[in-house]
Amino acid sequence: MRWFISCLFLIFLSSRVNCYFITVDAHAEECFFDNVETGTKMGLTFEIAEGGFLDIDVKILGPDGKIIYEGDQESSGKYTFAAHLPGVYTYCFGNEKSSMTPKVVMFNMDIGENPKPVENTSDGKNSDLNHNKIDDMIKELSTSLWGVKNEQEYMQVRDRNHRAISESTNTRVVVWAFFEAVVLVCMTIAQIFYLKRFFEVRRVV
């Protein structure tokens, strides 16, 4: 029983994934921060759920102010990198180019475990060799499960966006077809009245 509880504990703590839905107003920028150690793997996944042309500016900055990644007017994306310095990493979503439309952004930052320093045992061997293989397999399984969960959320947002586009296009086609039918009926009636008046014989009394 204790082994099962420890396995569950490792599954929930082996990786840290934060998933958010945020609204970025027009002419605004929203930034988020994570403090990590050198060598920590970080992965940003984002998708625009609503608003305008479904595009936004993305920027990732390191602790030294160096731009790690920058994208303009992107609708979705995935970017993975390793921390080159210890400190606070910043990732921002900018909607400054939009005149009036706010954007709803779904994103998650997958932050791996901090790299552990290598320690030597009394017999001169690395302590990493004494790790339990089952724990390593559980950590790998946990990371894979989080990846599948993030991918499902990512695909759900994409499916909702594509469905909205398809429904909007279908509605416009139906409205346009109805408008064409109304115009055709009106033109037919106008032509009938015009021809009737054109061939009408007027008698002068």
C-alpha cells in the first residue's frame, strides 16, 4: 500500500505543468514568470481560442534579458528549450497590434525537474546508479501522461476554433443563398410587371 501511495506521489510531482486560459485586451500585454535552475527543460504550448484573426505576439525572455523566442501574430505554437542560466524566465503574450479585439489564449508551460547534482558514495560510485528503476519508469510514465493531457487540451481548442470557422462559413453561405433567392424573386416580379405595362394597350376615349 505504501508503495502504491509513493507511486502516485511521484506521478503528481515528477513534473510541473500549468495550464491557463487568459484574456489579453487590445493594446495590452500579459507576462508570466517561472524561477528555474540551469539545465531545467521548459516547454511552452499555446493556442488562440477566441478573438479577431486568432493571432497574438509571443516572446520568451531569459534572466539576462536575452530573447529566447519571439513570434509575431501567431495563432498556435510549441517551443521547448533548456534554461541556460538560473533565474526568472518570462514569457509574454502581446495584443498591442489589435485595435479593439481582446484575445483568449490557452497556454501551458511544462517545467521539468531541476537537475540534481551528482554525488559520490563512499565506495566512489555515483549515487545515480543506486536509483530504483521503477521510480525512473514512473517518472517517465508521468511525463508522458502529462504530455498526452496537454495534447488533448491543445487539440480540443483547435477543434473548437475550426468548428467555429466552419459554422460561420456555413451560416454565411446559407444567408447568401437566401439573399440570392429573394433578389431573384423580386427581379422576376419586377420583370412581369414591367412587361405587362409595356404591352398594355391604352385606348384614348
